[in-house]
Amino acid sequence: MVTISRIVKYGLQAIWRNGLLSASTVSIMILAALVFEGLIIFNVIGKSATQSIQEKIDISVYFKSNTPEDSILSIKRSLEGLNEVKEVEYISREQALEDFKARHSDDDAIKQALDELTSNPLLASLNVKAKDPHEYKTIANYLENQNLKEKVEKITYAQNQVVIERLISLVDTVKGTGILLTIFFAFLAVMVTFNTIRLAIFSNSEQLGIMRIVGASNKFIQGPYVIEGIFYGFVSAVISFVILVPLIGFLSPYLHTFIPELDLRVYFRESYISLFLYQLLFCVGVGIISSSIAIRRYLKT
């Protein structure tokens, strides 16, 4: 316990002596932590946006007017058996006509035209939702096989394909950018912390030399600098988390406007402990790694 208390004491003293460098190190690590938090939040937003769009997008399969209802229901069951398919909704010709009338109930011209019809011009259809946006092409290929061509009038995949692919491309691009930014700031934080520790070692080189002469172990010499790294990481994690709280409150209403299914404040209230722990692990990990590298290089010389 005496050894541990001395290690902690020497580590805190070094932080105080190198106040300006310590502040700059913490500042860089805060930026890295904020980017790391932003990547986590973006993943949540990306998943919610994808799910929201996915609920609004499907493949509609329209069948020829002479296709028996039993055949359509058989195709529906076969689609439901596919691993890629989440849900299949059957809309009969009668239901399609009722839905069309409801959507255009305020349009007198359309109502008059419908009253003059002697038969139902609309087709029965299946609305297919995929579990994953990437799977719509597979489902479309299944529906375009030769066995179904004589029954199918039209498959509305091309229009939805453009929207789905653009969404996936946007999410993947921003996600990749976020990962690169996190790696960059983490590397920057490691280098700044590394140089801070190296300067502290250089300024205390005479004292460290005496410690080695009198037989201090490498772990005892290394300990205070690891404490420095842990301190930088802990302080950075706490400050960046405090900054994150009002940012969540500010951004949540705007995100809720675009993605009604997502309430970022609710997600934060439910996940703040795990978010803080991830952030603490990231920041402390950066601090320990950088300080360990710095002191080990000295001990090898």
C-alpha cells in the first residue's frame, strides 16, 4: 500500500508540475472522446433512419387480372418462407379500389370517373418488406423468375432501388468518415500524451537516474506515468460526457422532426451508463497506452 500510494502521489505531482502540457493533453483527448461519442450516436441515428425508411419502402407486385386469388396467396406464402422477407401484405382488387377511393375522396373528378366505370380497373398486389435494405434485389430477382412471369403484371423495384441504394451509400460514407475521424483523434491524443510524458521524463531524468541507481524497479518508475495517463483519460471522459449532455438535448428535437421514431433523449436516458463506460474505457485506454509506450522507451535506453 505504501508503494502504491507513493506511485499515485508522484503521478499527481507530475501532472501539477506540467500544468500547461497536461491541459493541452486533456483538450486533445476530449476532442477524441467527442468524436468517439459522435460515432456511437451516429450509429444509433443511422439504424433508426434505415428502419424508418425501410418501414416506408417495399416492393409491390401487381398480378394480372386473370390470376386466381389462390395462386396469389400461394406466392405470398412462398415469399414469407424466404429468410430475406420480413412481411408480406396481400391487397385484393376490391381492397385496392376502396383504398383508392379513400385517398381521392376529396377529388370530385376522380369520384365521377369511378362512378362511370363498369368494372374494377385495379390489380391485386403483394407488398413485400425486407428485413435488410440490401435484400430487396434478391427478393426482386426471386419475383422475376420464369414461373411467375405469366402471372405478374409489374414489379415496382426500380424506383425504390434508387432510394434504398442512396440511403445505404450515405450511411456507409458518413459512418466510414466517423471511424476515420475517431482513429485520427485517438492517434493524435496518443501522440500528445506520449510527448507530454516524454517531456516529464526528460525534466525528471536526473531523479529517475537516481531511482534506478538505488534499485527502484521498472514498475515503480513506470507507475507514476501510467497514473498520469489514467488521470488524463478519466478527466477527458468526464468533461466530454458533460459536454455531450446539452448537445443531446439540443439535437434531439431536430432529429425527431426528421426521424419521428427516434427520441435521442430517451435513448440517452436508457443508455447513459453504457455510453459513459465506453467513453471512459476509450479515454483511459488511450492514456495508458501512450504513457506506457513513453516510459518503456526510456527504460530501454
